[in-house]
Amino acid sequence: MSSPIETDVAIIGAGPIGLFAVFELGLLDLKCHLVDILDRPGGQCTELYPEKPIYDIPGLPVVTGQELTDRLMEQIKPFGATFHFNEMASALKRLDDGRWRLETDAGTQIIARAIVIAAGGGSFVPKRPPIAGIDAYEGKSVFYAVRKMDEFRDRDVLIAGGGDSALDWTLNLAPLARSLTLVHHRDGFRAAQHSVNQMRELVAQGKIKFHVASVKALHGEGGKLEAVTLSGSDKTEWRHTCDRFLPFFGLTMKLGPIAEFGLNLHENLIAVDTAKFESEVPGLFAIGDINTYPGKLKLILSGFHEAALMAQAAFHICRPNEKLRFQYTTSSSNLQRKLGVA
């Protein structure tokens, strides 16, 4: 175990909501340490759709998951948050003096007056297709997320699935790929209808192919995919040439050790109030997709709102003898100095 680190607030999760929490807490002079199982900030945004456009962030008509993360990182730069990547929050204990001790699986110990859980739905693990030997191709020619679209430029791409991810990436990669084929076990989809319509139009134009089929086997050597065996609805099998395979069969969310923190979970979600976004345990907050309350909407902008109110409540825990003075960034010279824009 390393020597304990002392800070004001420890945040579990470095996705967009955890990052914005750093900003709101920083405006109140509260220092933060963040723990995330991934190797970089961004959470679900950069893990699942780093280059997928997002259209419902206020003031940004369109922004990708990676761009949003980059902007948030720039926004919180003045506050000097410390990140502990590739670490999982493994244990949480209330100390005799009222503070918390958060431990990670890497042996890091963080002592904080307030804990903020911004872990989304937990750790996202893609559902692996039941195809023998697929692990030998993963990360080389079989991918469960698109991190760089250029990886698929001038490639023969096969996409499997019938949800939004499968249809979205079919549409986004079609202009880049040398050839693109979508397969799904039925001629019906769980995706947005306009995406399905766009896909069918591309098929009609001969720009992509669609088969009602399932992937039965992979062919290639050294992790380099050369072809797959497809099986149609009539059980007819044929060999399909491709060198990139994107299976989108959904994700499994694992809450991990957070489930052992002694919280009263409802379907793996943490119930909070809507004034502080505090759990039933004083000093332990939950913001973003991990929480639940009447009227909850799982939107990034909702999480931003939750982070702002959480920060106000956390201030009273971290600075019990100080008076909280509400200020606007547009008019407060004090806040503008903190942001480096005065």
C-alpha cells in the first residue's frame, strides 16, 4: 500500500460528468482526485463512441465523444485535478474523523471528506460473439468499438448487429471502407428508423451490402482476418471476404466493487435526493447514469446539472466553518482569476 493521499473530494469515474464535477468543485476551491478503470479520461464517450457525433450538448450543435472530453479537460485544467487511471475503486470505509478512505486495486489510498460516484453504469464490457477463436483476432482485426475511423479506411469491413451502434457505424464507415457489409440475424432492427432507412438506401444504391445472416467462423492467421463463414436464414453457409469485423451485440455493465460499498442499490443504481444528489449515506454523492431519482433522464446535460448541485453540498462538508458565497463566472473577478481569464 502506498502512503495515503489527502484531498477534499475523491471522484470515482472520469467520464464527462466526473470531469465537469472537477470544474464545479474547483470553482469552490475544492481539490479532486479521480479514479477510473480506463487508461484515459472520457468514460463511455471515448470508450464507445469517440468519433460518433453527439447533438444534445447545450451550445454545441455537434460534438464527438472525444471532442467533448478534450474540451472538458481543457476547461478543468486550472484546477489541477489528479487522475489515477487503470485503477478500480475496490474498497471504501468511513474513518473515525468522518472522512472517507478510498482504496484501489493498485494499492492507492485516498483520504477525502466527500466521495462522488460518477461511474456511469459501471465498467462496460462488450458481449463477445460465440465464435470459436475470436479472442486471437481482438484488437487486431476484430473490434468492439471504433476508436479511429481511419483504421477502417480502404478496408473490407463486416459489421454484425441490429442496434443503434451497428447502424450508426454502418452509415459512418460506408464512405471510408473499400467494401462494407452489414449482417443481422433478422430483417428487423432495434435502431432509430431514420438510420435503418438510410442503410436501406445505401443498399439500394449498391454502396453497401446487407444479409440476413449470422457469423459462424473466422478465417485468418496471426490475428489477421481474411474471411468469415456466414450462415443465412435457410442455414446455407458461404465464405465472405473481409479484413475488419465489428460485432455490436450490446454491452454488459459490471458495477464491480461499488456494489459492496454498503449502499442500498436499486437495479444497480444509487438512489439520491434532488437537492444535493447525495445518497442515503451522508457525504457520499452519486451523479450521472449511476444514480436514480423520480424523473431521472440519462442525459449528459442532466449529469452536468447534478454535478453543480452536488458541488454546493460538498462544500459544506469539506469547509464546514466557511460560508458559501454564490458567484457567477461572468461577473466574479475571483472566479475569473481561478480560471485564468481575468
